[in-house]
Amino acid sequence: MGIWDVITELVEAAAPWSTADAEAPAEVPEETKAEEPEEEAEEDEEEEEEEEEPVDPKETLEEECKNSKECAPAKHHFDECVERVTNAQENGGTKEDCVEEFFHLAHCASQCAAPKLWSILK
Amino acid sequence: MLARSCLRSARAFAGLRNGAVHVSKRAASSSSSGANAESPLRLNIAAAAATAVAASSIAWYYHLYGPTADAATPAEEGLHPTKYPWVHQQWFKTFDHQALRRGFQVYREVCASCHSLSRVPYRALVGTILTLDEAKALAEENEYDSEPNEQGEIEKRPGKLSDYLPAPYKNEEAARFANNGALPPDLSLIVKGRHGGCDYIFSLLTGYPDEPPAGAQVGAGLNFNPYFPGTGIAMARVLFDGLVDYEDGTPATTSQMAKDVTEFLNWAAEPEMDDRKRMGMKVLVVTSVLFALSVWVKRYKWAWLKSRKIVYDPPKTPNTPPRL
């Protein structure tokens, strides 16, 4: 042990805070192990209930945003474009696509959903 | 020669303005007398003209070179990702290591089948994502080349903490062959290597629409993703709700998994971030202490100068009449 170790140990002993090292959790004694299965079973049930239908909050939020007043112009243009292009495709080919309109709508929706989404996600 | 011809033309202009009668006189007189005769109106016109020329030359320049021409449609450019309020990107925040652990799980169970993470060794995971024992166990699951033995043969040995995470393919050609010619990029530095960083990765993973918008051309073997430049990406949507079973019971929705894995990839790209921010904090603390010290020292050193008083004591000479 060098002189430096002595000094660091002294400093660590004197310091009012302590450092936390992530060690492996200690072996659980058998007494607590016996209790665990019940808890786990309960947790499993809860998890299963939750995971039966994990709905992606991003999709629902963005759907709400698309229909909100904020994105009404973008949605209007996109819907109109889709209608126009599908009609044109039925009547013979067209070179137009709705990618740009889709971009504007998606940008508006994700912009509007971003803060709400982050408040939900862990 | 040039100066003389200029002078001559100036004279000609002067002659035009002042009338032909004075021409001979002006030509005979010196140039200084000519300057004296100049009216303020002429000077004003000259200044205004010079300003107009200067302004219009700037306007001309910007007309020629100002606007940059982009030969790309919005689809070729790709949709710019939305800015998300990442907590770990704030100045005084660290990575959420619980999220890193979840993100590593997502990487291992989902991404690792195609993407390598070649610059991350197992030892980097210790203490940040896994415990020592977990990292050792994980390393031992894979085999690595050992040192040549006595016959010069290279045998396989279980992995150690100093080994790097194994790649899913032997080389680029194998990766391309397995993926229809598309190369899954290495993810070690992907967050630093893409415009938009975390926002881009998150948007790309969650941004696959159910179906491409009407009229969009999607190439064979490609998928439509608005965030990918060109919108045609070889990677299909991989994250689906409930794909991963998180050990801490977090609901594994698509966006949750995307968020976790993005934060993990950000950690992989800059594992020094937590330390860097701590170092920055130390710098702020030390410099603020030194600044406070210097203010006090300055007060001390300047005290004699600031507290001195200069007094004029006029000589006492009574009975002298005041000067006028």
C-alpha cells in the first residue's frame, strides 16, 4: 500500500459523503427466498395484466395530435393529396406522391406529441 | 495617363453642368479652386451615388451567390427528426443507468442479430450497466481466439472481461450477403455518426408508418421510413409492443424500447459523458472559488488606494482682495 492509498483512505474516511459502488447483490438468505415466490407470483400476474395489451403511447398521442386544431392544415393537405393521388392512380398513372404532405403532418404530430410522450415514458 | 484622362472627363462633365461659357476659365484655373467651387448638392449626389453603388453591389453579390441550390427533394433529404427532451443531454444530468440496462437488453435481444457493437468491451459494461459477475458470465457465453499453443494452433477460449462484444457477421461481405446487399452499420458510434443523434435514432426506430403515403415509390426489399434520407431503408420495423420482457417490469412499448436503446447507444458512443460532466462541475466549482478569492484579494490589495483621501489645503493669505 503506497502513501497515496493512505491519503485517499484518510480523505474518504473524513469526507462527509460516501461513494456508492455497484457491487453484485449479496446472496439472499434462504428465509427471504422462501417468501419470494409469492411476491413474484403476484408481480407476474400484474405484469401479465399490463403486458396483455401494451399500447404504444407514441401512436395514440400522435393520432390525437394529428386530429388536433394545431395540425389541421397539414392533415387537410395530406387528406386532399391522398384523395387526389388515389383518384389519379385509378384513372391511369400519376407521378405525384404525398411524401411531402406526409412529412409535414408527421413533423407536426411528433412535435406536438414529444413533450407528452416523454412525460409518460420512463 | 489614366489620371490625366480622368481629369479630362471630369472637366468635360463640369463643363456640361456649368455651361460652355466657363469652360476655358475652369480649364485654366487650378484644381483646388475647382474643388472650392463645388456645391453641397454635388457632394450630396456623389455620396448618395457611392452609397447606392455599394448597396447594389452587395445586393448583386447575394443575387449571384447568396441562395444555395439544393438539388434534393424533401424525400431525398428525409424528414428531420423532432427534438425530444432527453434528460441525459441536460448539462447537469447523467445517464439513467436503469434505462441503459434496459437498452442493453433490447440491443442484445433485438439489434445484436444484425448490428455489431465492436468498440464496446465487456469491461466497459461493469459498473455502468452490469455487475461484475453478470459481465463475466456474459463474456463467458462467447468464444474467442486464444494465444497460439505449442503447435502454433489457435484454440478457442471463453471470453474475458477484456474482450469486445462479438459481431453477428464475420465481415462486411457476410453481412451484406445475409441482408440483401445492405450493410447493417456498426452501432458503437452511431449516435455521433448521424445527423440528429439520439432524436434521429429514436425517430427512425418508431417512425415506420403502417403503410407508405399514397404514391410513394418504395424500392424492392426496402421499407418506407420518413426519417431515413431517401425514405427507402433496408431495415424493416423491428420494435413491436411487448417484444422484450423487461426485468424491472417496465411496460415494453415500442417507444419505451426505442428510448432505452437510444440512450444505451448514446452511452456506447460516449461512455465518458458522466465523468465529463462531473469534471465540468469540478471546473466550475474550482474556478468560482478562485474567482471569489481573487475578488477578496483585490479588495485587500487596493484598500490603501481606495481609502486614501486627497485634501487641498490652500495657503492662508488673509487680507488679499479677490482678483477680478
